[in-house]
Amino acid sequence: MNIKVFDINGKELKPWTIEESSFGKANTAILSQALRVYTSNSHQKTSKVKTRGEVQGSTRKIYRQKGTGNARHGAKYAPIFVGGGIAHGPKGVRPENMILPKDMRRRALAAAMQVKLSAGSISGLSGVKDFAGKTSSAVKLLSIAATHPKNSVLVVTDGKASPLYLSISNLQGVTMKRAALVNAYDLIAANHLIVTKKALSTITTRAMAMKGVKTV
């Protein structure tokens, strides 16, 4: 499978060839579970609502027991009324973060990469060190390589690329991460992935460092 490669000016270069078996078969079950863990752990979990016993106000019976044709009610702060308490809402108690084992993280990363390859939403990037640091150049590159701003973009490099980071940090819908820190959620959350060759090698090594799988 070939992926398109661009230089820092948006010029298309010779494509890279990636074996379709590089990331194995996409395990959608593990990927789904990993996304659930990542999204759950990203929430602060500090939301708190008031129950009917915590809403302050008059405790007067809202209307007489019989003769109205309505159901019997004693308080206007029951959950079925506007302004009443909330039933089964968040209690503001922060539970412990969910844990995803290392092997499952790697398998989820491999599955996410396989999804990106299957969708054709990966582009290669060459010559990051030669980037001049102009935002206009970054906008042109992202527009050609990833159809930005229509698509959200994740740019992955193997090491620090400060000029490129500074040029895209204010662009909406663009995120930049190092290959050693990227996870399955990062890949799936972005519509398009732009990756350097070293970063792609690092992601491949991380994803395939699973039990019983030898990396080349």
C-alpha cells in the first residue's frame, strides 16, 4: 500500500510503501474498549447535581390530594417537575481512572493505524528540519496534504519540531504530537494523519511490540 508524501512546501514526492500486514488485522473490539477508556479518563468527573432532598424551597403540598384529576403529588421538587431535583445524576465523586493494559494499548494503536490506512487518511511528511516557521507555509501544506480546514489534522513527528509546532499552534483543528506519546484515541479523533518517516517507524515499533509479534 502506498501513501502520498509531501515536502514542507506541499510538493508531492515519491510515495512510501507500507505493507498491509504491518499493523495486523484491525481489532475493532479492542479499539472500541480503548476509546472508551481514553474518553472516560479525559473527563474531570466533578459534575454534581442536586437531588430532590437538596433543592431548597417551600415544602407546601402543590395541590390538594383529591378532586383535581391529576396524579397525587406532595412536593414540587420531585424529579418530574421543572426546577425539581435530578434523579440518578452525577454525584461529584471522582472515581479512579480506568486502566488499559500495555498490551491492549499497543493492539488498539495498531488497530487505529490499520483504520487510517484502510481509509486512505495518512500522508507522509519530509523535510521537517528545513521548515522556515511561517504559518502561511503550514496552512498551504495542511490544505494540500490533508484538505484542512475541512478535515481535522494530527501531525506526528519523532522528536521536537519547534518551528512547525509554533506555526500550527494557533490553527483550529490541528494537533501535533510526538510519536512516542500518540495513542489510538489521538489517531481516531483526527480526520487525517500527517506523519514523518521516523515517526511512522516509531509508531510501527510501538504498535507491533506485542506478545508473540516480532518487529522488523
